[in-house]
Amino acid sequence: MARILVIDDDAHIRVLIADLLGLHGHEIDVADDGVEAINHLKKNNYDLMIIDRNMPNLSGIDAVAIIRTNRKFKDLKILMVTADQFPNDIVKAFELDIDGYMVKPFDVESLLVKVEKILKKQRSGD
């Protein structure tokens, strides 16, 4: 299965996603903000990063912008899971070359389907 990094400042969401994906055979690490996420990425290789958009210290959108400037992470698949559903927010996220976007609240089946679809998809990075 896949190695996945789950980043969300809400512990309940972080645990829900981590437990759900762990039960489906994935290896999961967690972080509670963008700074911690980048530290995990420097030490480990991941197939997918699931990240919240709005977090303290370093937002998900800012973390993705930093990550996408590093060629080491060009193959990393990214799913943004957030309460933000304004069209401009979604467009900005996809301009940073994310692979998917889900709005909270979400149902677990939709999350599982989205994760599996992204994991099967080839990255279109440089």
C-alpha cells in the first residue's frame, strides 16, 4: 500500500483520516501544521500528502507552494482537504499543482475513493 502524510491542525480530523487510511492498509504519519509537514518530508518518502488549507504557523497553501519548488517532491501527490470552497481558493490550490481537493465535512467513502484514485494517477510534474 501507500505511505501517506496527513496534515491538519484539528486533531479529530487528523486522527479520523489517519485511522481510516491505516485500516485500509496504508502506512500513515501525521503532522499538525505545514512546518511539521515539511520536516517529515525532509526525512521520509511519501506517496501522498493530505493537507488542510488553513493552519497556524504555515498554512497548507503556503506549505504546498514551498514543496512544489523542490524537485525532490515533484512526484509527491497532494490532496487538499479543507472547509474552503470558494472558487478562487480552489483555483489557487490547483495552480500549485495539487492532485485533488475535498471540502469538509466529507464522508469517509468519498475520501477513500478520492485517495485511491489519486494514488493510481500518474503525476504530471516536470
